[in-house]
Amino acid sequence: MKLLVGFLLLGVALAAPRSSYRPLVMIHGINQGPVPCFNDISKWAQADYPGIQTFALSAFNDGDSYTPLNTQIPVWAEMVKNITSQYGEITLLGYSQGGIVSRAVVEYSNNDAMIHTLISLSGPGAGEYGIPDKNFPFLNTTASNVYLTCYNILGQEISVCNYWNDPRNQYLYKKFDHFLPVYNNIVSHPDSAMYKTNFENLQQFTMIGGDGDGVIIPWQSAQYGFYDRNLNVQPYYQTTIYTENTFGLQTLDSRGQLTPCTVNGVAHTSWPSSYTTYQQCIKPWLA
């Protein structure tokens, strides 16, 4: 029923006239819905770019956000396609878990989603390896033991486990996680070439993060950096997914289309309401 309502609301929005600006389509994070998450970003974008269409998609809201991501991606992709089929190219913004969902939508969509620009707003792009406060699935354990929960068939029924990336248990990560290793193209799968081609068709990818986040751990994962085996943080350009260009990060960087945008001191739940972040990292890519 929630998904049906989301599609119905989307259908109403699509009746609006075209604008000279690409529509801004937004995907929320975990334990959230589209409202009020994106109210501020929508308001600011409409003030700066009069007539721009903004769509805060409604699916897998609140507790349903823990649905396995391989179940979620086709639904989000269809909703995005419903917009691009009428409006053409769009800017896609994903916040928190929605950041990694949005990137997967780009790869999954087989060139028909017409996603011009991707903006990841503090998404766990390279994975998560840390337990923030109030992250209730793992309250009674430590980061080094989460693999015991996540790296099995039942654990992969929790969305958070789909991007839990334990630097010291990579064999189990690649064996049991059929989401992030697949979309990062670090395991063999039949859609590997298509996923990379679709990502490389982006015209811009902006990765937003900062040291005050407190939820994305390490925070550099929001910009596709991550821990090595010794738990030293590598910037994105030193990670394997970049140096081996597994899904296209290096390709976009070589074309000047990969932009890390750092805003320090912003708590994770405050990103969508941070006007500084909007001005520095989102507004420049909306037109």
C-alpha cells in the first residue's frame, strides 16, 4: 500500500509542465520518508531555479527501509524511469542509505534512466564499518563482530548488512553480500560490463561528506574512501575500486566529472537541512 501511494503521488506530480532545468529527484535514507527529509532542499532549489521540478520519492519508508537493497533497487529504478520518460534527463540525489541506493539505480537502469548528474549526500559509498549511536540492529556488539550477524543468508535480509564492509573479513563479505560487492564490480557477475557502462554515462558525480557526520564510518566512505586491512583510511583515489576502475570512478575523474565536496562539522541527520552544504555542494550541479 505504501508503494502504491508513492506511485500515485508521483503520477500527480508528473502532470506538471516542463521546466528549462533538469528535475531534481531525491531518495531518502534509512528510518525516513521523503517528508520532511527533503523539504529544505526542495524549497531552496525552487527558489534558486524557478520552475524546477523536485520529486522526493516515496517508497520503503521508515521501518520498510531495512528491506534488502536488491529488493528495493528495481522499485526505485522504475519510479525514476517514470519521471525520465516524461521529463528526460534528471539530477538524482540520494541521502544516507539513499546515496548508495541512487548509485545502484544508475548502474541497474540499463541506460534508459537518463540520469545526468548523481549527488550522494553522505551516503556509505564504499561501505560502513562502525557502529554509530542508535544504530539499533547492532547495539549489543562491536564493529569487529558485526560480520557474524551480516555475513550469512539471514543477515543479508537487513539493508544495513548489504553495505557492511569489514576490511578484515573480505572473503566472507564477497561470499555472502550480493549487493555492494556486485555494484562495486569486485566480484564476477553477468551484469558487470553493463553496470560500469551505465555509471560511466553519468555527466557528473558529486560525493558529499565531512568529519562531523558520526554515522557514516569512516566518514570518508561518503567520498568513496575506506579503511585498508590495517584500518588506515585511504582516500578514494587510493582504493582498489578507483585504481582498478572497477565500476567507473576513475573514468569520471579523468573527464573532470568526479567531485568530492567536503563540509566539516555537519552531523549526519543535519545534512538535508544544512544550507551551507546546499550552497557549496548541491546548488552548483542543478543547472
